[in-house]
Amino acid sequence: MTQPLKVIIADDEPLAISNLKAKLAVYSNLEIVDCFDNGDDTLRFLQTAPDIDVVFLDIQMPGVKGIDILQQTGKGSAMARPLFILVTAYEQFAFAAFEHFAFDYLLKPVSRQRLAQSLLDARTALDKQPEQPPMTPASKLAFKTGGATLLLDDIEILLIEAAGNYMCIYTLNETLVIRETMKDLLQRLPEQFVQVHRSTLLNLHHVRKLQPHNNDYQFVLSNGKLVNASRRYKLNWSGQLTALPQS
């Protein structure tokens, strides 16, 4: 039997919550875990409850706004769990919602037909998500520096940045300098190393969060380091983030 969808509702209007709960009550394979009337409590709950499947989220709420919740949860894909379904009376926020990886956008008053389609799409998307892959052993990568050859485990490397005629390799413990081109590195490094900026290669296995930054993006790595990423290179990473381990 398919596991029930675990759902939360966040809306500052009690009547809106009651109406949505009534419409969701007809779905036996769905569990409403909790309801919230402000953004602060919603965000706190999401940060400590990783097993939620779907969030019905109002945009205009006291405290943290709906769009800000999308930003602060650090979603790298609309398909990543939990799926955010925006429920609002304001059509003008649709573009911003999808820019920050909302899964769907429902206008109040929500029709039963439109709600049914959204839930069907959500179930289909979640069922297609692959099982968490087992951790694979680290593989050795070779880099020439001076007269020697460095052998590094791929998981040791956080990122590689161009610095003039050299490349700086940032590992968990040190920074190393090699003489090799960005083009050559891209051709031989494993697929988790992607170009996110004109001068930066990033190991996606160390990504813990993706957030907007000015008109581009910013990655937060496992050691807390912030790495700026250009929108120009978004296609390099957007298809891979959902398949990688999520924090």
C-alpha cells in the first residue's frame, strides 16, 4: 500500500485552513500533520520535520512570508521534498514562487478539481523520486604540482577556483595549487564536479543549501563556506541536486 502523503497547512486565515482541511478530508491516503497561522512557526517546524511531503503555503502571513520560507528552506528543485503548493489570493506572486521552486500555485478560492489535480501531480512527482543511493567509496583523483603528483579522495575536495594561470583546490583541511586549465579539469573530473561560475568548479556532494543571492545564487557547503554561483551556469547543477544526498 502506498504511504499516505504527510501534509501541513500554513495560512493566517482560520477559515481558509478550515476550508482546505474539509476539501482534503475526502482523501484517505493523506495525513494532515499540523496547521500553522504564521510563517515563523511554519519555518521552525519544517527545519525539524524532514519527513513532510507537501506544504500548502499562504504567501501573506505574519512573521516570515511564504516566499521567504521557500528561500530559507534552501530548495534546489521544485521536485525536492517537501513539495510547496502556494495557496493565495494574489496572482502576481506566481512568478516569484516558481523562481524559488514552488511545485504548484493555487488561487483562492481553491476549486476541488484544481486541488485534486495538484495532489495527483504531487503524488506522481514523489513516487518518481529515486531511493537514496548508498554511499559510494571515495575514488582517488590525481593532480600534478611541481614535480610531484597529488592523490586526493574526491570527497575531500570542496571546490576548485581559477587564480590567474593556476587553479586552487580547496579541501576539507588545506588549499593546494596546481597548474591545469578549467577545460581540462571539466573533462576528467567526476560528474559531481560542475562549473557554477566562470572561475569556479564545485563538488555538489558538499552542497547543503542553495539560496538566492542578488540576481544569482549562492551555495552553502558542508563546512559553512559560501560560494557564489552565476545564473548563467544553472543548467550545470539544477538536474543533479535532487539526486544527491539532501541535508
